[in-house]
Amino acid sequence: MKLRSFLRLSLVPLAIAALVQPGGLVYAGNFDMNNPSPKSCLLAGQTQIIDWDADSSYHATLSLATDGGTPQTLTTDATNRQYTWTVPFVTTQKAVIHATYHDASGTTIPGSIPDQTSDAFSIDASPPSLQTLNLVSKTDTSATLSWSTLPDVGCGTFSGYNLYRTDVSPRQLIQKLGATATNYTVTGLQASSSATFVLSAFDTGTYGNVASTDGTPLTVKTDAAATPTPTATPTPSPSATPTPTASPSATPTATVSPSATPVVTSAIPVTTQVAANAKTLGNYILAGVGIFAVLIGALLIFFSRRLIFDKKPSAPLATPPMPEVKATPEEKPVEPEEKSS
């Protein structure tokens, strides 16, 4: 009986204490933060989400401490177990987040540890070293620039360079170059003109890029426009002059006085009138030939009919009549003798 009473008296206070802890859990020492993760590296100026494990109904005051210094407040009212912040421009390998819990009115949650800290992480605010441009060569329309590669001292990974022209507004990004690039030729420049260039480097960390400030500007004046070299024109070899052939003297031609040109009153051009006259004459000739052909045809038909219709069978030859002899009064006509049959 005594043991049972002892257990009842001991467990009840522990159960009550567990009910008043955030999330029903007893927080022991460290702030249970998911992001940033331990030993991670953040780039200064980037947006970062801080999230942690706790009861979602609780509010939190968050602050950042670097290198063991005094915590700087980030927010006094972080809710839903997360907070979005901008990583400050500090360089450290010992950054920690401090947190305290309270309710909506600002009252500290009973039983919660007032100051909890996360594991340490790093912040990189050191951009790649500034790059100095050098002029290698130039022409009237181009300039070749070079630079030396320098190591990145931060926790980000060096990524490359941006080459800008700054004498125009807004400044112009000429080329984004890789980490191994050491020179670049700018083309399309104007002859006898000045152009200013700068080079900036950028690196890559866990959550994005950060670009360095510009290096020392370099102003280049291009050469004058090249004068084209004239092409020598070949001199032609003199050719032999041909010997002139004696031309026969022209026979003088009697000059005929021009007769008065008749005035053509017709609006039809001369060539058209001649063509019309030739056509009319041709028509007359054709008409005459036609009439002649008709006459020849008619004559042929006429004689053909005479030959066909007027032809009769041949008759025996008639005995020509005897001439009549008239009797004179003195003489009687002599009668012909009858022939005996």
C-alpha cells in the first residue's frame, strides 16, 4: 500500500510537467533545427528558410550569433515552425541560431528552456578576389583582354566571370565566361573610339550565386580605321599599230536636187499607207485571176457540151446530083439507056 501511494505521488507531477512542455516534449539544451543543416555553408545575400521541430501553435523568437558574439534578433514572432530570412553579409564558420518559445501574447511557454541553440554552420560573404584586366592587343574594331585566375577564399565554389562594358547606359554584359577562362576578344567596336570594360567573378554555394564587386575598369581606345591599300592596276602592253590600207578615192556622185516632198495630209503613217495600197492591189489581182478562171471554165464547159450533144452518126456519102441538061428546040434530050438487069 505504501509503495502504491509513493508511485502515485511521484508520477502525477511528472505527467503534469510533460503536459506543459512544448509539443509534450522536454527540450534538453539544443534547438532542434532542420535548416540550415549542421556544418552547411550559406552565401551572404541569399534567401534562407529556417525550420525546426516544435509544436506548430507556438511562436518563437529567433536570433543569430557569430563567432560566440552577442545574438542579433532576426524575428520575435516566427510561427508554423519556420522563418524566411536573408543571410547577412558576414563571414564566419561559427554561426548559430538562438530560439525561445512563447505564446501569441508573448508569454514564455512554461517549462521551455529559455535559450536554445542550433548546431554551428558557416556563412560566406567573401566574393572571389577582384580581377584586373589587361590589354593584350587591339585593332580598329576589336580588343583582346586577359586576366589572372585567383582562388576563392570563401566556402562557395568558384564558377566564372562576367565581362561588362560600362561606358554605355545601362551597362552591357558582353559575355559570361567559365572558371577556366583567362582572356576574351571583344568585337564590333567603333574605330578611333574609347570603350571601358570591367570583370567581376562569381561563386556558387549551397543556395545560389554571389557576384563580386567590379574589378578595376580598363579603358581601351581602338585604332583608326585601316586605309585600304590601293590595288596596282596592271599597265597594258602596247599593241602593234596596224598599217592603214589605202582607201580608193570615192567617185563623185552628182548631186540631185531634192524634189519637193508632197505633204501627206493623211493621218496614216507612210508605211501603213503603202501596206494598205499593196493589199488593195493584191486584192484586185486576185479578183482578176478569179474572173479569168471563171471564163476559162465556162468555155471549157461550153465546148465540152458541143462535142457531146452535137455529134451525129456518120451517113453514107450521097451521090452528087447530075447536072440538069436543058433541051434546046432543035435537040431532044437524050435519055439514058436502061441497063439490063
